Amino acid sequence: MNKLSNLMTRVADIVELECPTALVEPGLQEVVESCRNVNLFFSTDIDRAIQEADLVFISVNTPTKTFGIGKGRAADLKYIEACARRIADVSDGCKIVVEKSTVPVRAAESIRRIFNANTKASLNFQVLSNPEFLAEGTAISDLKNPDRVLIGGDETPEGQKAIEALRNIYEHWVPKTKIITTNTWSSELSKLAANAFLAQRISSINSISALCEVTGADVEEVAHAIGTDQRIGSNFLKASVGFGGSCFQKDVLNLVYLCEALNLPEVARYWQQVIEINDYQRRRFSSRIIGCLFNTVTDKKIALLGFAFKKNTGDTRESSSIYISKYLMDEGARLYIYDPKVKREQIFQDLSHPAISDDPERGYYLTFFSRLVTVSMDPYDACENAHAIVICTEWDMFKELDYERIYKAMLKPAFIFDGRRILDSLYDQLQHMGFQIASEVAKLLELKAQLGTDDGKHSFVLKTPKGTRDYNPKQMAIREKVFNIIIGCFKRHGAETIDTPVFELKETLTGKYGEDSKLIYDLKDQGGELLSLRYDLTVPFARYLAMNKITNIKRYHIAKVYRRDNPAMTRGRYREFYQCDFDIAGQYDPMIPDAECLKIVHEILSDLQIGDFCIKVNDRRILDGMFSICGVPDEKFRTICSSVDKLDKASWEEVKNEMVGEKGLAPEAADKIGEYVSMQGGADLAEKLLKDPLLSQNKQAYSGLTDMKELFKYLELFNVTDKVIFDLSLARGLDYYTGVIYEAVLTQNQMEAQPQKQQNDHSTDEPVSVGSVAGGGRYDGLVGMFDPKGRKVPCVGVSIGIERIFSIMEQKAEAEVMYKKNPKLLSQLQHCEETGIQLVAIVGEQELKDGVVKLRNVATRGEAKNDFRRKWDKDEYEKLAQKRLTEEREKKDGKPAQPVKRELLRHRDYKVDLESKLGKTIVITKTTPQAEMGGYYCNVCDCVVKDSINFLDHINGKKHQRNLGMSMRVERSSLDQVKKRFEVNKKKLEEKQKEYDFEERMKELREEEEKAKAYKKEKQKEKKRKADEDLNYEDDNEMAAVMGFSGFGSSKKGH
């Protein structure tokens, strides 16, 4: 037997076993060592091994598709196909090809079709299905003593002869009665169904465990009772936090997809429930942890013991630990994770995977990940000063830990959450130590006690459902203002609104969101129709276009959508929330609709005044072309894209390590990618890349760059290029977009860390932090998925992150005045406490006399005065100005200038050099050229003021104060925040306090004046040229389209 591998390091791990943690499987090392170089050989010469072999086993991975039709459910057969083509290409003579991988039904037929189309007449291939039934942790014993061996093949004489050849091999150690032969299709389906049935049993007992908690039954007793029934059996009836591993979830979802594809929706829905119960069990366990820890785990240390999906393995695929960690991280818990066989790198990779970090921008996980997760090398270190212990893997060593030592090192009360029920026998001992046991047993005893004293009365907590919220009048006023601004912008661009049902047929939504399909809210059966709440507005819009055969429309839609997600309301994420979409559908001149979408984003964010922003743009075709010329294999495009997408939150070195170390990309390919993704610019960057000898030769990249260049021409006409950046590291939404992609982000921290508000019955506000506030791109293939003939309608659109914008605006500082006559100070402070106002500005008689304002923190009752602020003295200012002029004259006449004694004056809470604010001056006379009439230069605002009096007005004005970061507005902020802001501005000013080259400034002003004159002349010529064209072309629709008045899609629909 030859074991083939293209990865030399993998061969070393398996054969040499130099790294003991490379593969964790009991008994594997002994088997390999006893058979190596006897009848087991390893090689990387694939072609030679295939030529010499009589039987070729295909044992490659068959992952779930991550994009396209069937995403999140269907199996991806690209590796199976690659193997089949390789075998057909290098084989000679007769071969028996055996598929060992878990594959969908009729995969063998696909292999056979490849063989038939690519082989010579002299070749003869027989394809068998021989699925393996090995469990990780017991794989060697399962192989030596199998329950059965299944072999499927053709019912032809050649097929039966091939079956017999494989059967003879197994008969060396497997009894004949345990070898089952079937046709190929039955064998493939048996493997799929077996895993589905096993997963079903686990979900079944987990669903019963929830019922046991409510009724007071013991799930262990129930499992034992039903397990003694020979028709059921006791295996796989162990209640836990849910199943994991590489097969169960993948195979069940594959079965669901198969049933849907074969128009068996009821069967598909039945098996889908197996996955949903598994997810429910994980969420239920996580909710119990949070509830027991006084309903909050924010900033609490939690020790998570075990990360592998089961004991005796290092495999973490679909491990429940990943999802439990994710739920706890969403609540702000600090996790200390220990597993004896899982590496730190694997844990970080699993928890930062896009499928787990489901924030659309993933900013939360990538920004705070290192703060929230620590991988411990010792279980006792992980438990030290922890609030709770969570056991997620049934490692035997966890039963033998010194829990008395652990209890002494933990914070009290000390909780244990036994998700695998391995500590049931130690329950009395642990309880005697003082532990709060939150396992099934403890919960059962608690509920039994409650049942014994139940008086029939149940308390009802009046609250909104999780992931939703009410909005008070003040919040609704903000929302109404935002909506009016956005709708007004959409209408100015000629868009018309539509509305679609809040629920759709389930089959309309199924298969469009991949793994996120589990977040769809399903409704109960309504008269035979299976319905679901809409997940977004894009898919219903595509359905609307296809159903009504609309090929041309410019539409906006603002409505609520629903996602059964674990909400993070402090980050503007809910289960019920608004989406605000603008889309242009139809065939138009290239890049005009795309440019208009960017123009709309620019207008809306400018009008909302939520802070400075930039809009990053890229093109999927450019990315694909870039990866191609850098040497990235086609099958790795998506996974490498996901790494590139992290560059806005992680350093290049971290991203490169992930691409090379975790995803197997060649280092030289990663270095080439690094050269490209570091590039940013505008139209000039597109021009530069078009001259790139490699990128310009790639058809996809050349097409994308040409369009990008065209896009910037339109953006310049729209006058929005100041905010748009061509960023090659932007890799947003690659699964759906076919062309230009873009994303608007705030360029500074708009929401600084806010102090925790005092809790009261009226305040539900929480501090927020947000990422991008808008995004979109071109998607030309979505409508074709609904059209019976697959006819595509080109579409481009943008979605405004409306909930995030609401969160930002709600957190902005506001001022409120008490208008009562002679109000008492105490009553005013009580009003502030009740309404959640954090700061109070007090101006009484003494404050007016002293010229100060007293600022009071309502929560801490601390006070401070702004007596550090001093107005500029006019006489002193003009004296310094005159002194400067005198020195300039003496220097010009050749006389030595006296050293300047600079007087430092206090301004706010830090010292500034008053003279440095003055800058160099010149005498203004009637003959002084206009460009040189600079007066006094302010290096804070980078502007020139005519004379000293005007300059005095300037520095006391709003513009100067705002640039210093010292607005006169009374803000609802803490003193610590104000001081922090002063320190930042002080540092900026110190960097600026250097002598400014006045001659250089004058030169710049002259150049700017010349440019302005040239631009004015050019505009006059352009205006005259357009006037001449208007005389010749009275109805120029193309020009109207560019200007956005009455051209494409404004009110017309094509049918």
C-alpha cells in the first residue's frame, strides 16, 4: 500500500511522527511503525504510485460548499474531481477505484463520467463505494473490529468481480458475515443516512433534556430507561452540549440539500430540525451560564476546559466549544481555554473564522479578540481567579483534577458548568467544597425542590423579546430625522420605493445565505405553505424583478428584517432591525450606476454629520486576477480572500502567517499578494496597475482596472473623489458580487469609551462601538437564480447601516436646560439621575462673578471649574505683534535682532506659546500684491488673517476653538474624557509648534492662485462648449443620465 501526499510536512507528521500532537489518535503510531516499509509505504510521487497500483482509494476531504448554489449544505466535490482526472490521466491497464470519502449520492457516477470522457480504449475502470465507519478516538479499534464493512459497486459482471477483489482484502481480518455488498447508490446513501441517524439520536436526547429540566425528570434516568428497549438501544443517548466533528453536521446538511433538490421539502425540514436542535442546545447551555452568573459575564474570567469536539482527539471541527465560546464572547466574557491536545493556533483560527465571527464587518472579533481569549497551558492557571469553570470536552483528566485547590484559587461564588456530565459522581464532594454546580444534576435537584413547594403561581417578567427594543419619543425623533435625510437623497436621484411581504415562501430564501440560513425565522405551517420571515431586502427584490419580468428600475426600500442571531445590542446588532437599500437594476453604460451609488453614500453620510469618513472601492475581477498572477490556486481564492479581508484589523505579518501557515499558500505567493494589497490611491493607481506587466495581461484584472479608471472619471464629475480610495485590500462580499465592491467607514473613533451609565428603570442605553456604516457592490447573477430560463438582470446597490447610524447619533452629547423659575439645585440633580444625564453645568451668582462654569458628574458627584480658561489680551497681543514687526525691519537692515523672550500663557489646561500662534507677518500696503497680503498666519487652522485685531477675533472664534478640540459646548462627558481629549490635542499642537517657512507659504499661495485662475478659465470654456452642444442636441439623454436628472431608471420600468 502506498500512502500519497503532496505535502512533505504532512508525510513527516504521519510517518516519522516527530510531532506527537500532529495527529491525536490512540494506537495509530503503533500500527504505522509495525507496517512501515513492510506493506505500508509513503510517497509524494503520485503518478508512479497510481501506475503501479491495482486498487486506488480516494480518501480526500469533501467539505461543504462555502459559496454558490447549495452554499452551506451541498458537498463540494472539487477534490474528488481532481483525483479522478489525475487517475484517468496517468493510468494504464485496469484499475479499481474506491471512493472512501463521505460523498453525496451518485458521486460515483460523476467519477465514472470523468473516466469515460478522458480514458483510452485500452483502459478499464471500475468504481466502488466503500465508506468508512470510523470514529475519531477509536478509529484503530473500529478498523480492527468493525460492526460491518460496506462495499457498493455495479451489478455488472465486471462490477461484481471488482467487489469480490476488495472483499478478499477485508476477509483477512473481518468475518464474512460482517461484509455487506450493495449497489453503488445504496452504499453512498447508507453512509450519509448512518451519520444523520446518529446525529438525530443525539439531538433527540438533547431535546428531551430540555423537557426534563422543566418537569423535574432526570435525563440520565430517562436515557437509561429507553436505552434498555432493544428496539432503541443505549448508544448515543448521552445528553450533552451537542455533537460536533467533521461528519455529522456536514452529512445532515448534505442530506437536507439532497431532499430539497429532489423536491422533498417535508423530508428536508425534518432533518433540518436535527441541526436546529443541536444549535438550540448550545445556546441553551450558554444562556444558563450567563443566567447563573447574575445575568452578566462582561469582563468576567471564565475557564473553558476542553476545546476538541470529543476526547482522545485534537479535532475541533464543528466543536460545541467554538460556538459556546462565541456566545460568551458576544457578552464580553474573558475566556481562558485549556485543552491537552489542541494547539493555540488552532483555537485562534477556529474562533476568528468568518463563519463564527458573524459580525458583517467582523470588527468586534478582530479588534477585541486578543483581549477576550487566552489559551492556557495548564488547567490550574486557567481556573485561577475565574468566576466559573465550563467543561466542554469529556477528557478523563478533568475527573482527576484537584478541585479543592481549584476552589481556593477561584472567585466566590465559584461555579462549575459540566456540559458533558463527567463530574456527576463527584457532585457531593464538590458541593461540600462550596462549588455551585450548574450541571444537569444540580439543575434537576433545584427544580425538584421547586416542584415540591409549587403553589401554582408563576412570576411573569414583562420585557421585550431578546434582540428587540422599544424606542422612546426622543429616539423616534432621531430615527425620523435620519430616515427623512436618506429618503430625500434617494428621491433626488430619481428612485421610487417598493414594498415586499415581511414573510416569503421558505424555498425563496433557502439556499441563498449558505450557513446563515439557520438564522432565518421559520413560521408555522399556514395552509400548506412553508413560510419564513425575510432575512434581508435583496433576495425579495431579486424575486420581485424575476416574477414581474422587470429589467429596468431604480428602487429604494426601507423596512425591517429578521435574523435569529445571538444579538449584540451594544454594537447596533439586533434580531429585528431596519435595512435601508438603494439598487439600480438594468443595462446601462458601464460604471454610471456604480458611480451614482457612491455619490449617494457620500451625500447621505455628509448630510448626517456623524463624522469624517472614507469610501473604499475595489473590484472582484481585480482581486481574482491579482490572486491568479500571484500563484494562488483557483480552489484557494475564497479562503485567501477571507485572509486579505482582515487587513483592516490585523497586521500584514499576521495575515501572511495565516495564509502560509494555516491555509498552505506558498510564501512567495503571499509576498506578491502583500505587494499589491498595500496599494491605495485613486485613478492614478488604476493607471499604474494597467501598466503592470503581469496584472495587465490578466483578462479579468484588465477589465476591472479599465472599469475602475472609468469609475473615477464619473466620480470626479460628481465631485466625490475627495472621499473615495481605491484600496486593493478591500475584499468585501466576494461570494455574491461580480464587479465593483465598496465600503464606507468612519476614519476616526466616533464613539469614545463612555462611562457606564447609572442603572435606572428608565435608561436602556448602552455604550456602542461601530465599524463600517455602508457597503455594497455589483451583483449581476442573483435575479437569474429566480428566472425559469436563468435570464440575468445586471444590478448594483448599496445598503446603509441604519441601525449603526442610529446608535452613533443616540450617543452624541446633548444639552438640556431647566426652565423652571427659581428651580432648586437638588431637584435638578434628581431629574438628571432619573433621565440618565451624566454631566451638569452649574452657573450661579458666584460662578458668574468669577467668570467660570462648574461642571458636576452626576454619578460620582465630583466637580471641576473651567477657571483654567483665559481670554486673549488684546493689548498684550498687539504688543507682541509690534515687536515682531520691529525685529523683521532690523533683520532687513542688517542690524542684529535681540533674542525673543517668549511668554508662555495658560490656555485651557495646558500651556501654549502665544507668539507661535502669531506666525511671521508682512506689512500690508496699497501696492502689496493680493497674493502677498497674508497678514498673520495661524498654524492651528492653517490660515492667514489680515491684521492682529482680526487674528484676535479668529483665535477666540469657533473655528479656532474647534480645531484645538475645545468646543464651548457643554457636553455630556466625564472629566476623564475631557482630560484625555486635551492630552491628545496637546500632543498634536506640540508636533505643529515649529517655525513655518513664510516664503514657502507665499509660494504655495501664488501657485494656488494660478491654479484657481486656470481652473476658472477652463470652466468658462467648458460652459461655452456645453452651450454650443445644447444648441445642436436638444434632447441628450446620455448627458441627463450623467447628471442624474432624468436618465436611466428614474421612473421607467422595462418589461
